Amino acid sequence: MFSPNESSVIILAAGNSGRMGFPKAFLSWDGKFTFLEKSIQTYRRFGCQEIVIVLNPQVLDFYRTNNYTFLGGVNVVINSHPEWERYYSIKTGLSALENMKACYIQDVDNPFTKKAILTSLLQNLPVAGYSFPDYDEQGGHPLLISERIFDILCTPRITSVTCAKYLSSLI
């Protein structure tokens, strides 16, 4: 079993938000924080050792243009190919991790993650696998992966496979 300070998180915020016309990362949460700030705060309070944020160049420009300052103390990496979608962002984030034992993969447009969920996932993570919350047999977020899955996802041989399809092939 792992402790929170042995875990990391990759927050995926590199999507184009085409239908919204506005980066989802900067949607308001309770009028106090953005979705991205809320996610960072959740994982900091949980005790994650390392926080990696994957942005696209336009989202980073939006952050800078609007004088946001909440990315201090996190590792920001750029997905310069957001058209390659979520799986490429995951691989980009994984490649930036310095320490990998257990890693959450969090979508920025789902800032509703609670400490109890993170704790349960971490306690139930098999050393050679992954864990995710589910309700009524429907998978949820965040996804938590072990070092073994990290190594497999970072191999070039599965670049054309989506993360969900690959992980479902393991069970």
C-alpha cells in the first residue's frame, strides 16, 4: 500500500475546449477558484508528492494574459499537439514525472474529486495495476496507475491505442 506522499498527479488541461470557446481550466469553481486551482488544491491537501499540469500553448497564453499566479510549485508541461488528444497528454505528463510509484490522472473539467476517493483508490491499488472509482458499473475519475502501468503506457508500441482501450485489455 502507498501513502499520499508517494503519489503524484497529472492534471490534464490541454484540450482545445472548442465547443466552449474558453479554456475549461479557467471555469469558476464556487466563484473563488478556477477548476484548475481547485484540482491543484485538492491534490496538495491530499499530500501528493508531485503535481504535473499538461497545458496546450493557448491555455498557457490565457493563463499569462490574465495574470494568474497559481501554478507556482507545480510542474507545467506543454502538449504542443492537442489534436492528438488525451492519450498524448497523458504520455506527455508521465514523461515529466520524476518519481513514479502511484499516479493519479485527473481531467481538469472534473474538479469534484474528494479526499475519500483518492484515499480509497490508493488503498486499493494493486502493485501491478490501476484503480478507478465506479458507480453502477460505470468508470469514473480520477484514474490511478501503478509504476508497472506507467512503464507500459510510456512505450512507443502503443501510441495508436487509447488509454482506456489499453487498460481495459488488461482486465
